[in-house]
Amino acid sequence: MSSTVRTDGNGRKAFEAPRASRGGALLSLSLSLLLVTGSATAAEPTFRGGAAKDPARVVGPEKCGECHKSELATWGLTHHAQTFQEMHRKPRAQEIVGKLGGSRIKVNPYCLTCHYTEGMRDGKSVAMWGVTCESCHGAARDWVDVHNSYGPKGTTKETETAAHRTERLAKSAAAGMIRPQELYRAVSNCFQCHTVPDEELVNVGGHKPRSEFELVAWSQGEIRHNFKNSADAKNRPATAAHKRVLFVTGIALDLEYSLRAAARATKAGPYLDSASQAIAGARKRLQAVQAVTPLPAVAAMLKATDDLVAKAGDSAPLLRAAESVGTAAKGFVAEHDGNALASLDKLLPAASTYRGTPQS
Ligand code: HEC
Ligand code: HEC
Ligand code: HEC
Ligand code: HEC
């Protein structure tokens, strides 16, 4: 008896039920029907990482590259881009997907949620890229032509009116654009994927429970793309002040998303253990920040998570704490540009530990 359900051969060609126990003719039939009508099936993870959640609104990185050439070139050399060509060939990936009862990685609903970005082909959603621009900046169909338009023909960045600029940015945001200036929103995407908040994937599939993710080190290596506003079009490192903001924001988001991950745990096991350790680890790092530079926002994060024990099936207190930490983190980002936080520099990771090599 096969656990694979095939639909009509177009687009999302095959659906591999994540567990072998989900095989069987009757169930297959009902899954096929559900897929044809496009609704989510019980077998699909409800979770999806990153900001490109709706394939119908994804335009793809090539479109961005028409204008953002340097950003596209930089992105092309990252693991985020290359996972599309490489992941499905890895024996380790085959092993994970096999344990979950599937075989084809690029159509497996578990893997699609973090390793791939889906776009539309012939009216069906298909994995078309790895982790893309829109995974972090938002699916762009409704904002791509708005965010770069300075006004009537002939208007340039320099001659755009202040009112037009305000309206342009507001319209882009309303249409789903996540700007770099909205740092909390932009980098919260990293944690949605890198905390790997999927219990079955970890406990049954044996997937790595989370990345050893530290925002400065992980954003200033191969991921770094910082060309705009630079007359010489060089990929500039973040300033010392900006790195301090990234550092604190990263720990706060690690805490928030580890709490969210723990809230999804239904049983004891490696998944819950790893989330609990991550919560404790992030708290320790916040305490280290607090010892160097007392900050009210960080005090609020610690207070919200004091005496909190992550228990399986008891999500409410964890989600409440996550909300409080998130609110405090947004407050921190709004209040600080990092210039007054130089005392944190001794806690920041050394450049030699940055993940991958930035392009120049
Ligand atoms: C037709 C050219 C064009 C295309 C296509 C385009 N952009 Fe842009 N983009 C621009 C211009 C011009 C700006 C600067 C706008 C400004 O001055 O505020 C910009 C600004 C941005 C910014 C904000 C930078 C900042 O510091 O404020 C981001 C992020 C961005 N684009 C991402 C994307 C992504 C992602 C795509 C693809 C989905 C894309 N762009 C497609 C021209 C384009
Ligand atoms: C919730 C997000 C998420 C999902 C879902 C997910 N992955 Fe991953 N995966 C990641 C992240 C993040 C990394 C990078 C980990 C690192 O390097 O720290 C990764 C790394 C990997 C690696 C390399 C690391 C290793 O363990 O050897 C493999 C292989 C892999 N994933 C396979 C899969 C397969 C197969 C699926 C689908 C069954 C899948 N992943 C689903 C987020 C995810
Ligand atoms: C949609 C999910 C997703 C989002 C959003 C995301 N990542 Fe990733 N990231 C992954 C996956 C999956 C991998 C592993 C790819 C592989 O190796 O096949 C990865 C790999 C990486 C790597 C390479 C790690 C190595 O092996 O050296 C870095 C660095 C990284 N991510 C940083 C970031 C940062 C910084 C952000 C946010 C600004 C971010 N990621 C957002 C899914 C995501
Ligand atoms: C993994 C998440 C992620 C991916 C993928 C990503 N970005 Fe970004 N991008 C960010 C973040 C976060 C910032 C702000 C960094 C900061 O302020 O420290 C940023 C900054 C920018 C900026 C402003 C700085 C500059 O280079 O001018 C532009 C424009 C931009 N991104 C466009 C793109 C385009 C185009 C792509 C795809 C080719 C892309 N980004 C891929 C997360 C991402």
C-alpha cells in the first residue's frame, strides 16, 4: 500500500503523505479531493516559515534583480538560493523525508515550508526557488510596482515630494512590503525558519531541532547585502551601532520564537527539550546584556519569562510570554539606534565567526 497520493499531474504534481500510516485508498481519495479544491489537508503542516506565504503573490527573485542586480548576485551565492539545487540530492535529506513517509522533497509539504518558495505555474503552486528575497521582504505582486515609483514620469528620487514618499511607503507597507527599516519584522522571518518549529519533523524525521542562530554572525556573513545609499555600490558591513541593535534584537527574537516553538510541543521529546534549552540560553544571554547595560525592554523580557517552565500541551502561558517578549523587542528597536550601547561591544561575536563570506 502506497502512501503517495498523486493528483492530476500538473503543478503540485504529487502529494506525499508525511506518514506511511496515512496511506489507503479511502484516505488517498479524500486527500486528492481536498488538494483539488485547494484547501489545506490535515496532513499538511499549518506552519509556514518566512514572509512569502502566498504563492499567487510571489514574483520571484529574477524580477527583483531587474533593478537590484547586486543584491540578486549576492543572494545567488547563499545557501538560501542554493538549497533549491542541492537539498533534494542530499542523502541526509532523503533520510529525513523517508522517516516522515515521503520521498520527493520538492513536493513534500514539510520541506516546502522552509526550504522552498512556491510560485504559480499553470495555475498551480510549485516550488520554484529556495529561500528568496520575498521570504524576508514579503510577497511582492502587490507592491513591486509601487515601492520604486517616485511619481509622474520624469520624477527622480531627488525630486520626489515628501508627501508622495510618505504615501508610497505607506502603500507599499499596506500591500505587504517589509522594509529593512522595519528591522523587527524583517528579521523575525529568520527565526520562523531557523527555530525549526515543527515537532514531527524533529522527533520523527530526525531534522536538526534548530540552528545555532546568532543574528549578527548569521546576517553579516554570506547573507549581507547592503548596497543602496552607497555611491560606490559596495556591499558595506553593518555599522558598529547597527550591530548592537541586531545583537539585542536577535536574542529577543530567539527567546520569542523559542517560546512559540515550545508552545507547539504536544509531547516530551527532543523537540521540546531543544526549545526549552533555547529559552534558557536566550535568557542567559539577555542577563549578560543586562549586566553590561541595564535596559528596561530587556528587563521586561526577563520578567515575562521568569519561572516559566515549558510543558507539552500547555501553550497559553508560553504564547503569552512570547507576546510580551515581542512587544518589548519592538519597543527596543524603536528606541535604539545603537549609538549609546557601545558597552555591548565586548559581547558581540568576532568577525571570524560570521556564517559564510560576504560578497564585496
Ligand atoms: C523596477 C525596478 C525595481 C524592481 C523590479 C524592484 N525594486 Fe526594490 N527598489 C527599487 C528602487 C528604485 C528602490 C528605492 C526606493 C526609494 O528610494 O525609497 C527600491 C527599494 C527597495 C527596498 C528598500 C530599500 C530601503 O533601504 O528602503 C527593498 C527592500 C526592495 N526594494 C526590495 C525589492 C524586492 C524584494 C524586489 C522584488 C520582489 C524589488 N525590490 C523589485 C527598484 C526596484
Ligand atoms: C521549520 C523549517 C524547516 C523545515 C520545515 C525543514 N527544514 Fe530542513 N533546515 C531548516 C533550517 C533552518 C536548516 C539550516 C540548519 C542549520 O544549518 O543550522 C535546515 C537544514 C537542513 C539540512 C541540512 C542539515 C542537516 O541536518 O544535515 C537538511 C538535510 C534538511 N534541512 C532537510 C530537510 C527536509 C528533507 C525537510 C522536509 C522533510 C526539511 N528539511 C524541512 C529548516 C527547515
Ligand atoms: C523561509 C525560511 C528561512 C528564512 C526566512 C531564513 N532562513 Fe536562513 N536558512 C533556511 C534554510 C532552510 C537554510 C539551509 C539551507 C541549506 O543549507 O540547504 C538556511 C541557511 C542559512 C544560512 C547558512 C548557514 C550555513 O550552513 O552556513 C545562513 C547564514 C542563514 N540561513 C541566515 C539567515 C538570516 C540572517 C535570516 C533572516 C534575515 C534567514 N536566514 C532567514 C531557511 C530560512
Ligand atoms: C534572509 C532574508 C533576506 C533575503 C533572502 C533577502 N533580504 Fe534583503 N534584506 C534583509 C534584511 C534583514 C535587510 C536589512 C538588514 C539590516 O538592516 O541589517 C535587507 C536589506 C535589503 C535592502 C536594503 C539594503 C540594500 O542592499 O540596498 C534591499 C534593497 C534588499 N534587502 C533587497 C533584497 C533583494 C532584491 C533580495 C533578493 C535578491 C533580498 N533582499 C534578499 C533580508 C533579506
